[in-house]
Amino acid sequence: MEAIVIARFGDPEVLEYRTVPKPQPKPGEVLIQVKAFGLNHAEMHMRRGEWDEWNPISGLECVGVVEACPGGEFQIGSQVAGVMGGMGRNRPGGYGEFASVPISNVIAVETKLAWDQLAALPEVYCTAWTCLFSILNIQRDETLLIRGATSTIGQAALNLAVDAGAQVTATTRRDGRFVMLKKMGAVDVKHEQPSLGNQYDIEAEDHSPPRFDKTLNLIGNSVLLESISLTRSGGRMLQAGWLGGLAPVCDFNPMVQMDSGVHFSLFHSKVLGSPDFPISGIPLQQIIQKIENGAWDASPTHVFEYSDIHRAHRLLDSHEAGGKIVVRRQH
């Protein structure tokens, strides 16, 4: 089969088109003929040699049709999405013509969306849904701060949280995206920066900014401590992204730097499909139906042909996509 391979670590040009053996699925796996796949920032870090685990055939997700299923769990020819389950990490991923994926990480879908439209959804919405409902346990009328809301996961989380009745404050680095976030349902939008609380007119007696019931931090370690401080006692702060880079928190002293009573969690989408975070509990079909019905706009901002992987990765590196990048195959 044809596949895009990380030949060595470096810039997008290290990705090469090669002919490799077609995967042979074992019982408990599904062989997917890949029709399209979304790009993820982790794949940029893998290509650069900055990730803890990687496979020469990258790709954390894909959509396509079932080519083979030894155990019979999925019907041959049916539409499916594959998400993680080691894809692109400890097994070949979605950059191949075919991908063999554990059944625990495959979701059957029924949709009239084009393949490139569908490919924008699996990893983003599975991750956002898990963050909001499995970990943060967001409830109607709760206040939620989403840092990095114009990222792909941030936009998905905003759609899901507003739909659930949460009062969302969203952040973005770009003032030109304030209107977009307000139209998506955010009750307030702030400019993403360190010392986020300084943007509030302090009226409280203790001169402190508001504290949120829940916080979803997609920026990462650079704003971790502040994100905890912006969450109320008894509230939850979840870190699930590293848009601000991978550098660790230096000289971290919890006794001095953390407020008491805030629940701090981490989520990494590599655990999707595990016993603790089963894919089966994520209502992806309902999410797809909302998008088909026009309730949310989840279209990819950029669609590239399979032959244009270098251009697609250059855009990924630039952090200027403004949404999901998708690569489609022509069969």
C-alpha cells in the first residue's frame, strides 16, 4: 500500500511517500480503507522528534470504510472513524492507505457528510466531549473558562458546552476572532495572555478576578498555575492541550503556588478507547447529526489532497490554520 512515512526528524519535507506492506488485521482489530484524515499538532511534534512515542506512519485518526474485520464486529464496507488506539504511536496510523485499528477505537457512523468534512470530527469531538463530560462533569449554568478556544478542540468544546447550557468565557490570541466566538455562544471573550485576570475590572473586596466553576486549559504549562488560580475552590481545572509549547513548569512548589481545594486533572487523548475512557460512551453519531442539521459549523478550514502533505504540514507548523486541517485521499 501507499503511505506517508517520517523518513527522519525535521521539517515537513522529511515526510516521504513510500510503498509499504498492507496491514493484516488480527482478531480484535478493524482494517480501515482510509478516505481522509485530520492533522493534529502531536503529529508535528512526532515529525520533529519531540514526542515520547511515534510510528514512522503517523496519523492519530482517520475515517473510511471497513476493509476487513476478522471478529465480525463491524460490517465490511461500513463507514467508520478510527481514533487513537496507538495509531501513529505504537502502530501505523492514518497516513497510510489502510490502517488497522483496535475495535475499542473504531466508531461506526452513518452520515451524508463528505469524507473531508467527516474527517474533521473524530479526534476533536471525542477529546472535547471526554474533557467536558467525563472529567470536568460540566453542568447547566456552570461557568466555564476555555483557554485556547479558537483551536480545533477549543471550538468543539465551546459548541458542546454551550449546547449543555454552560456559561462560557473563551480566550483567543487574536482580537479578530472575538466575534466568531461570541456567535458560537460564548458569553464573554478575553485576549489570551499571561495574567489573564488583569483584563477584568476588579470590583470584588479582595480585588481578585472572577473564579470559574470549571476551566479547560488548552494552552498548557505556561498558564497552568494561573488557570488553577482562576478556578474556584471545589471547582475543576483540566489541562488537555499544549498550544503554548511543551516546556515544563519550572521550580513548581504546590504548597506556595496552588490554591487549596481546586481539583486539577490532566487528559491526554492517547487514552481514548481505554477501559477508563471508552469510545462507546461518546455520542459521536448525535454530534454528526447536529452538524448535518446545521446546528454547528465544524467544517475544516483547509482541505489538502494526499499529494500535498508537505503544504499541509507547513500550515500545521505555522499555527495559522484557524481550525482543522484535513487531508483526503482519492481512491
